[in-house]
Amino acid sequence: MPSEFRLPALGADMDDGTLVEWHVAPGDRVKRGDVVAVVETDKGAIDVEIFLDGIVKQILVSPGTRIPVGAVLALVETDVAAVTATGAGTDTAAPISAPAATPAPAAVVPPIRTDRPRISPAARRRAQELGVDAASLQGTGPGGSVTTADVERAQSTVEPSQRPAPAAVAEGAEKAERSGMRAAIAEAMSRSKREIPHYYLSTTSDVTPAVTWLASHNASVPVAQRLLFAALLVKAVALACRTHKGFSGFYRGGGYEESAAVHVGVAVALRGGGLVAPAIMDTADKTLAAVMEDLRALVTRARAGRLRASELAAPTIILTSLGDAAVDAVFPIIQPPQVAIIGAGAVAERPWVVAGSVVPRQVLTLSLGADHRVTDGRLGAQFLAGIAAKLADPASL
Amino acid sequence: MTDPIRITYREAVKQSIREALDKDPRVFLMGEDVGKYGGCFAVTKGLLDEYGEVRIRDTPLSESAFVGAGIGEGLGGMRPIVEVMTANFSLLALDQIVNTAATLCHMSGGQFPVPLVIRMATGAGRQLAAQHSHSFEAWYAHVPGLRVVEPATIDDARGMLGAALACPDPVIILEPISLYNMEGELTAAAGTVRLDGARVHRAGKDLTFVTYGASVWRCATAAEALAAEGIEAEIVDLRSLRPLDDATVLASVRKTRRVVIVDEGWRTCSLAAEIAMRIVEQGFFDLDAPIARVCTEEVPIPYPKHLEDAALPGPERVVAAARRLFSDAQ
């Protein structure tokens, strides 16, 4: 009896996703934790891990299909003894994209794309019924649009085995992924500004102690273990979340829940455009070295487009630093369902008054964008001051 | 049923009036110049001599007054047919039609339905210029409490009046001026037709024209031209503009997946806009191309023949709109 592998919720507010590609085929052996598919959600393309051990028996959803959370993606034979006994555990005759096995059409809507190919509504529906990739067709309708007739022609002339393999559509896929991300960011940020009553606070503080501490620390360790200022910021935010309630959690169903764990998400700009904010898990409990290690790994994997679902869904608060872009301050937008976001400008040398004298100091402007449904400016001010206080005492980080 | 006979649209309307007068003593006709002059478009010519001035009544030139009188007669138990010379002039009676005829049944909790039939000539094509040629179908189709029909064929011209008189609600029958001279075969010699529901005027598989009134024939001409190119157009004649028959339109759209709406009204806030929206609401996933509209140019209808023709949704414009739904190349 095969087990069902269902689409997990890859984010706190994810309702559905579009299957981009499969990393496994019928007959492949999978184990718990393996990345088996890529699914595009409104947070970007995400690797989906499987939590079953066994052999892939049948794949039920073809790439390009939009599926709701909980839909069965594949069948996995978990009773490996049974597989061995029958000799052949896979149903190789089953079509990769059996239309009858895809979820009910009612739940299927076209994915959100801004540069979408022109496919008529009727052709789109027909393509889904027939399992044809309408976006790859040359349209003959008005404006070069793909019509029902084009889809049906493609179905009748292309044998299933000749349908474009993932590799053949990879060229367009990367472009589509980027534009999908743009659309996802647009959707999330529009929703945020529509639904969340933001308030903004900023504070500029002297971070010379942190900069000095960092320089001396980095001088004493091998290059590979050197820290970035960002690691200090991440840790300071995480520690402040421990003592200031109302900033690390989720606003859902009309109410706020403080998250027990603090997972600080770090906004990472992608080279081709776009933005992701994967989490450094249990940030407050990690040493600075561990935070730094995670940060490095996240940035690398984010830019390679290989983030895990858990990392993208997890952040309880996000830090966005535009220090390398030489801006003074950032006024960031909260990512729903989170309730706060910290922006950091560049650390820069500025004239600063210390004990009645103007002296050059390293200063940083931190800003807070927070959800007024959850907290008020006074609490926000205390939270920002809490972060600045942690930075002022780098040894405590 | 008798054998088919060839008559004009005008004659078909006249026969329907005559039949109504013969069948029901409560029926009478009133309007401007309907008696001695025989009707502005000669529809009622000779009826005064046949039925006398009690049942064929000339009225003063006050649309508001005689439409209001018609409402009162209907409430009082008569079955008035009120003729308004053109849809343009009917605007003078808009208060009576919209504020009184359409509302009384509702406001009286169903106690006072208004069994009034208003016939009016509509549309352009006869060089009658901007004050006698307009199409206000959408204005009336907007109003709850009214039934609005527009016979496009000889059969409907002959049969709709009887159905309208049998209806307890106020019914507006719009008769296209340009069709009065049209000759055709009357297939159902004495039949009353149904008042609501659209009709497939021509069957086709590639494209649907949704239209009404005189534009049915513009579409018929366009469909012949398209057939020569291998495009088989279906024509849906709406017949009833309120209520609209969504089911017939959608059934055709599901079959052909392409729609051109041809409407002699102006495009902005038109019946064409309403029909297009209903198709999108109910048939979005059946469409293979954007919905196209061919309407009257947004100008007062010009007097000169060539300009009047240019303003109207003529067959050439309909054909061009249809071709664009197939490919850019054509």
C-alpha cells in the first residue's frame, strides 16, 4: 500500500503553489529529508523535502500545475519489503502527467505571472485537461496568442514521449522563475501595505564600540572565521526580541501570536533581481560564530536558488540591511504575517558629540517598521533602543 | 398555420395591431399622428377608418401626457398600445415610463401592475438625422420593472405585440426604423411568439455574433462574407433586451469561443458592455480571443448618407472585427 506524498505548507500563509520541477522519477529511492521537487510559491521557488522513506511509485502532478496545499503530489511505496517481493515496485506504465490524477480543475487557477505568454482562457483550460505545456506553443490567435485549436493540434502531433523534457524548457524557466518572484514580491508587499497599518521609528546611535570590537576580533581569528557587522546586527535584533514582546511573531486570523522561538530572517538581494529573506533558525540561542556561519550559507544558497522551504517560512522578524548600498536609513515594509521589520543603513563615520566635544564616531541608523495593530510607538521605541543597547555592548553578543 | 406569405415588416406590425384590436375590446391605440395621418411610418395607415377614433386616437404632441394617460388606462383595466414616434421623443416620457410605469407594481406590493405596451421606432439608416435616429435600448434595458423587446424579423414583428399585451408588466417594443420596408416570409401567420429568450438566427461554429434589431441583418451580411473565407459565424438575435437571455448567448460562446457583439447603441455604457461582462462572468474560460464590440460611432447620428453609414456598425466593420479574432495576419 503506497503512501501519499502531499504538498506541505511551505509558508505560514501559503494556500497553493505551482510545481516547477521534479527531482525524482518513478522508481527512485527516496529517504526522509531528500529534496524531491521544486514548488513556486509567493515567496519564490522552494525546494520541497519529503518525509517518507521508500520508492517513488507514481508521480501525480506535472510541472506547471498549480496545486493546493495538501494535494497528493506522488505515491511512495514505503513498504520496501513488498517492493522487493513483487520485483518491480514502480508503475512505469503510468503516464508522467496523467490528467485524471491531477486535482479537480476547480482548484486549479493559472499561476500569477507578469510576463505571461498569451494563452486564451479556453486554451489554458484545454491545455490542463490534455497535459500540454501551452506556454511552449507557437500561437496562431490574435496577437500571437495560443488558442484551443493550437493546444489540440499540439496534443495530436506530439507523442507523450516527445513532450518537452524539463531540460528543454529550462531556458525559459529561469526567466519565468525571476518574474514569478517579482510577482510574488509585488503581491506580498501590496498586501502588506494594504492590510498592515505600519508605523516607523528610527534611531541613530554610536556603534564605534561594536566596530572596534569587530576589528580586534577579526584580527585574532583565521580569515574563514571572521565576522561581518551584519552578524552582530542579527544577533542584537534576536536578543532584543527576547526581552521586547510584540515584534517577533505572526498576525493571523485577527490576532497576534508571539513566537516562542526567535528566527531572524535576513533579506538577501539576488543578482538577477528579486529578494528573499531566509531565516537563521533560533538566532538568539546561537553563538556569533554560528550566526555568521548560517548567514554565509544562506546567502550562498539564496543566490544559487537553493533555499529550503523551512528557511523561507520560518522568519518571525526580518532584518534588511542596505549598508553596502551606502544609504543612511531604510524604511522597510513588513512581510505578512510578520509584524515587524528592522532596517539598517550604512555604518559611517560622522561628527558626534561626546561629553561636550564633537568627535568622529562610527554611527548607524536603525529603523523599525512595525504593525500598529500589535504594538504602539512607545514599545517600538523601547525595542529599537534595546537593539542599540546590545550593539553598544558587543561582548554580550 | 397557413402557407408562408411575403409581407413587409411594417405590414407585419400592422397585422399584429389589427389582430389585437379584433381579439380584445380593451385594446386601443394612441399616439401622435397615428389616426388621420396613418402613422409617421405608415404603420397604422387605414386603421382609423376600420376601427374609428375611439380605438385609434390621435394625441396632442406631449409624450409625457399621452404615455401617462396610457398608464392610467392600463391601471383602469384597458389594454393600451401607445405609439411614440421615435425613441428620441420617448425621452420626453421618460419620467412616466421610469418613475411611474416601471414602479407602481413594485410600490403597491403587486396590487397595481401596469399592462401598458409602448411601441417606438428606433435607430438610424433612413437619413432622419440626430433627433430621430438614436438607439436608447440600453436606457430602457437598465430599468427594473420594464420588459424591453426588439423584433428583428417579420415573425417577431407580427408576434411580439400579442405577447406584450398578454404580459402584466409594461413592455417597450422597439421597432427599427430601417426595417419597416424589409420584406420577408411570415412563417407563423397568426402566431403569438414568446416575449423573452434569444434566438439563434444563423448557426455557425467558429464565431458568435451577439446582436439585436437591425444589426441582426448587418451580421447576416457579414456572416455571408465570412463564410466565403471559411469562417462560419453564428448569429444570436437577443430579441429581449430586458431580461437578457444569458443561457442562449453562453451556449453559443461555449461552442464557438469567439464573440463579436454588434450593437447600434453607442459603445460607452452600452448593452454591448453589459453583454460582454456577462460573458466574462460566466464564460471566461470558454474564450479563445478577447470579446470584440462593433457599435455606433460616438457621435450624434449624422444626416448625410455617407456619414450616417460610416457611423453605423455596418457589415464591413463587423467583418473586420471578426477577422481580428482569428489572427493578426488577416
